[in-house]
Amino acid sequence: MSALTLSAASGSLDDAPVTFYVVRHGQTLFNVMGKVQGWCDTPLTPEGVAGAEALGRGLADVEFARVFSSDSGRAVQTASALLEARARVRGEAAKARFAAVPDPRLREWCYGELEGEPGELLHAVLDAGFGRSLSFEEHNRRLPEVADVIANADSSGRAERFDAIEARLVRFLSEAGDAVRSTGGGNVLVVTHSFVVRTLVYLIDPARVNDPVKIPNTSVTRIGYDGERFILGEVGSTDWSV
């Protein structure tokens, strides 16, 4: 079991010197088409860009110590549009604007040969692996099994098992949190993917894994960190966009 799971705790985000603002990327072409994305990539739709810009305006009053994104193009594009809109509201000159640091540990789950395929094929693999059709809520509650069922069915050998996904996310949160904490703390913006957000919620507070059932595009999930504990705030909130 990871340090993240063991040190999870309830409490107020005000108790933590570091608060992660974890954002799911904006709507993409594959999101609209209902295709599996994972480590493959498609650009944001116009609606996706508009959503990123709306969130950037909503976060204009939040000061960030660091900004990270997945190195996938859709996350980088979301972070760029978000930060540009935020900077315009703040009246910041180009030289004063943040640029997101891309980090491959923030990538979506890798789905192997299922990537680029219709979502129905992913569900068929899960149905076969579990021996029956399960609800989205049940898949969320059994998240480690979901990843391993996909990996077991993947002949390419690329699909990630849950322990690999967990390890990279734990390393990122712990290392980024400790780095910011060592310089006095602050807020950290992280642009990533839906199942990354779902995994973090599962690891910190499994009872809230279906709160909400699906993580909306350009939503915010906040996680506090005090060097020992991770504290889960709101999950998948769309209240920040303006």
C-alpha cells in the first residue's frame, strides 16, 4: 500500500500549506466521438478551448506557486489556454506569465491496443474480464481491478496495471508537494485527465470515488498536502469557471 493511501486524512484544506488544483483537460475530439484516448491524443474542440478559458478567468484571483500539466497535447493545450485567459484578466505582461511544466507522470491511464477504439470496445473488454456488465459506479469502486482487467486483455503489453499508475501519481504528488512546501507552500495548478483524477480520489478517500460519478471536462478537484497527510476537498467542481 502506498504512502499516499496510508497518510490520507479528512480535514480542512486550510490545514495544509500546499493545495493542488487538479484540472481535467478541456473537451477533445475523441471525447465527442466516444473513443478511448489514453496516451494517444486529439486536440481540444472549440468548446474545449472555451471551457479552458472560462476556468482561467475563474482562477484569476488564485495565486499559484507552480503549474504542471500532463505532457499529452490536450493537457498542454488546456493549460496554455487557461493560463493565457487568466493572465489577460490579471493584466500580466507576457514575461510575467506562467508556463506549465509538462510531466509524463500526469498522463492518462495507458489502455494499450484499445486506444483510438470506440468506447464500446473498452466496455466489452471489461464485461468479459468481470464476467458480467457492471455499472460505471461499480467500475469506480473497483478501480484497481478495472486497470488490471484491461492490462490482462491487452496483447500489446502497453496497458498499465494499477500499481504502476498509482506509483507514478504518488511520486508526482509527493515530490511536487514537498518542493512547494520547502519554499513556503502555496497553490499548485495541475492539468491532467479524468482517470488520473478518479485514481487520486480513490487513493485518498475511496468512499468518495463516485462523488461525482464522472469527472467533467475543465473541472477542479482540490487536494491539500501538509507533508504527511493528503486532504481531499471538492471533487470535479465546475463552480470555478466564469
